[in-house]
Amino acid sequence: IKVCGASGICWADDIAEGIYYAADHGANIISMSLGSDSPDPQIKEAIDYAVNKGVLVIAAAGNDGPEIGSIDYPGAYVEVIAVGAIDSNKNVPDWSSRGTNNGDYIIEEKEVEFGAPGVNVYSTYNDGCYAVMSGTSMATPHVSGLAAKLWQGSASATRDYLHQIAEDIWLVGDDPATGFGLPISP
């Protein structure tokens, strides 16, 4: 569901409408490679609606790092899985946003949940072309696709399963850049 214009600008009411549409039309997973520094009540209400309908919501952590707490919304909402970026050596680039993770492995507001490939990713681009891009918007679909492949029958069971199969990377423990780590398919 396309919610942003051709220029890449996204409006909160369009994002919210896309979330409602997906939730009402049977989506199990909503993947959002978008974000803002500020929370928005329209988007939050739509996310709550989707989560209450059993949808797993996943969003980019943002590209505002390396400061702690630089995570973007909607990824910063506790109901949403926030994904930070890593490179091919499992290092975190400086620009990947950080959460406020306190190491307790309990997801709270403004925490990054996973790290995934987001540096020099070969991806689709405008007009049927391909391009190499970097950003947490590249990392997010990796987790969304894995969640779809390993769907456990419900959003909460799938989220828990991703936690279980995550490989701890970067800093030891539930860190602010990669949270539980990199989910690896068994």
C-alpha cells in the first residue's frame, strides 16, 4: 500500500489510512520504511487499531544516529518492532538511529528491537530499475520478510519467535542499536 508521494514525502493521514486499509483487508504484517522525529496521534491510533486486529507492525528505526534516543516514530512505539541497520560485518553504522534500550530484554517505548542488513543493499528503485541504497528503510524489509516466512500463527507469537532466534550482535545484550540482535532463520 503506497502511502508516500513520488518525492518520498509522507503525510500522517495517508500513513494512518494505509494502516487501517491493511488491517481491514487481512494483512498479517505491516512494514513501514518511513519515520519522523515526532509521534503523531493519527498514526498511533491506526497502529493501535492494527495491533488489536492481530497485525504485526514493523518500522525503520531511522537514520539519525548515533545519539541514544534518536529513534524515529512510528518505530519508537512499543507496539511496533523498530529495526536498526547493520553492515555485512554486523557493525552498526553511525547514522543508524539508537533507542533507549536498558538491557532488560523487555521492549518499551523508544527501544530498537533488531538490527538487520541496511548498508549497501541492492534493491528495487524507480522505473523498474535497481539501486544500491543504505538506511534503516533497507533493514526493515529484511525483518518483515523473515516474519512473514516464519509466521507463528499470531503477531505476538511471531514477535516472540524472532526474539528467540536473534543472534546477539554489536554490543553484548539488549543494546540501543540492535536490541535483541539479528534474527536468523533456523
